[in-house]
Amino acid sequence: MNTTVLTALGKNKKITAENLLFYVFLAAFFGAPLGTAPATICGVTAAVIWAFSGLAIRSRHIYFTKSWCWPVLLLIVLPWIGLLYTPDLHGLGMDYAGKTHYWIYGMAIAAIAPNVRTERFVQAFLLGLAVNACVGLMQLVGLYPPINGWYCGLGRGYSTLSAYLVVGILTASFYFKETEEKRMRFFFILLMLFYFFHLIILKGRTGYVTFVLLSPLIVYNLFRKRSIFKILLVSVLLVSMMLLSPIVRNRISESVDQLKYHMNTDQKSAWGKKYTVKHERFYLWYGAVHIFKDNPFFGVGTGGYGTVLKQRNSPDDPLIAHPHNDILYMAVSYGLIGVAAFFWLFGEIIKNSFGQRHNLLGFFVLSSTLVILVSGLFNAQILDAGMAFFLAVTVGLQQGFPQFKKP
């Protein structure tokens, strides 16, 4: 089947399961920036269509013969094996093992990726980001109530949204590079600035850091004649523009104060050795490293981190579910096997998408992967509902690469 839903409708052809999935995922990409509910609802709908239409069976060759899917299968199995030895079986253990259902959505989109116009998914995502940014702007000027004091649009948080915005900026920069028409190049510059503005009125420090680290890739797409000096200079200018936002300056000031606290306090309790609200991530990372050192081969099981961390420290410390770092989460949960599975997955995606970086789908998959990987150093992105969905469908879109399409 080589026609999209729109083409099928135009020619009065019968709507197939592939066509329906195309529509559903189009809605999912548009709805992802608007909150977790739209993408989740669309994902469940897609999974039902994929399973009961027989498309899952007809596409079974993909899931066992394509190299991109092998680490996915391992990441599906690991959380359920981890339930055998977790200290928190009926709590976080079952919760985190249940999150493997997101990979089903990736398999569903992989079944149609070779036969549909995948650029429509990217465009729907950019449109959803723009709509949400408009609402964020309305919240800033008082035309729409902010959510918990955040200008995050229709969603209920800024962590995932910040990552989406960086993906949007990267993707818009690719369109700018590939477009020859001056009006369209001007449009994509404005789109990048609009996403950038929304990013710097959010409170997501992880989003700031992710943007800073990936800004050279954005700058690379802005110029036809490039040099390392030019890329670094413009990257510094872009980062400096972030300081125009009082919200960014306040968040930076908070971070500086937290670092000063750890530099000046008793070194027996600083840098995460004891719990403190002054940047508790140090506490989470310090604990995760030591739990991994004690359980290097198999970890402490799915969802076991919070329980073991509390047992190691004061009973007055709060129960914290995960170490806010994807690599440390895999290490403490599944040991060296988990770390190997994590790097196998991301290494495979980067290898495949880097070879396709000169076309839209390849660049989008590469950009999304880099954003998830970088932002995952400071947040548990693979556990977050929105980002887990986004990672799964990004992985599935690899099936649209030429090397994976069936003859």
C-alpha cells in the first residue's frame, strides 16, 4: 500500500488499517506538545488498530530481522525480569514494568513508516508545538491562566515540553537549510525564534542545558559557508540571548546559590552525601552511584531504587522514585546489562539516523535522539509518559529509512 489516507480519500479508495494508523499518528504528533493525554489516547488507539487488523502479524518480520528493533526487545524484557528481584514489586516495580507498553506504539508506527509520507508526522509535531507556544504566550501576557505558575501552554509541566521545543528548533533549522525560497526561509527563522521564546519563558533548566549543548548543530544549519569559529561564535550569541529572559536569569541564580551551598557547607554532607533541598539531584546521583557499585551486575530490580536508597540513608529522607538520570536509572535497576542495553539502543539509532541526516526523517530522528539522550542526563526521560511515547515512535520511524524498507 503506497498511498496515504488523503490520497485514498481523494481517489475514493477503501480506507485500510495502514491509512487509519497514519491518521491516528498524525493526531498523536500534533497532540504530543499539548500534554500527555492526547498522545496516549492516540497511542492506545493505534495499538488496537495495529493488533486487531492483523497488521502486527503481517509486519512481524520487522520486529525480529531489523537491527534497530533488537535493543528494543531487550528493553521490553529487562523490566519484567527485574520484577523477580525488586524490593518494590507491587509499587514502582509493576508501574515501571508496565511502561514497556510504549514500545508497542513504536512497533505500530514502524509497520506503516515505509509506506506513508512520514514528513507529515514531523509537520504535525511542529504545528502542535506552535499552537502550544501561542497558548504559552497568552499565559505570559495574562490572556490565559498559567498552570501552576508555568507558561507551559496546555500541558501540565515544562520538562518534556522543553525537550520538544529544542527538537522543534533543530527541525526548523533543517527546513531553513533545505529551503531555497526566501519567504519560507524567513518563516522558518521566525518559527525557530518563536520556539526559542517559549523555551526561555519556561522554568526548565534541563531544557536550557540541552539547547546550549546542541546549539552548534542549529547554527550549522543556518549558514551555507561554515567554519568552526563562526559556529562557536554564533552559538555563544544564541546562548547569550537566553539571558534576556528574567526567568532564565532567576533559574541560573538559583543554580549558582545551590552550588555555593555545597561548596561552603560541611563536606561530610555536601554534594549529595546527605539529603538537602539544595539541589537534591546530587543526593540522587550520589546514592545511585553507590547502589550500582554494590549491585554492579544485575542492579536492584525494576523500581527498586527508591526503596534501597531510603534503606541506605536516614528514614526521615523522602522516598524518591528514580535518580533523575536515564543512565543511572538503567545502572541501578539492571546493572551492567541495563547500561549496555541503553547504549545499544541509542548507539543504533544515532548510527542509522546519522547516515540519513541529509533528509528530513533522518534529521528528525537524529535530533530527537540527541535531545532525549542529553536531557536524560538530568531527568528520567525514559520513564516520563510524554517522552517515553516520543522515544518509542522516534525509534519506530527508523523503519522508514531506505536501508530498512522491504523490497
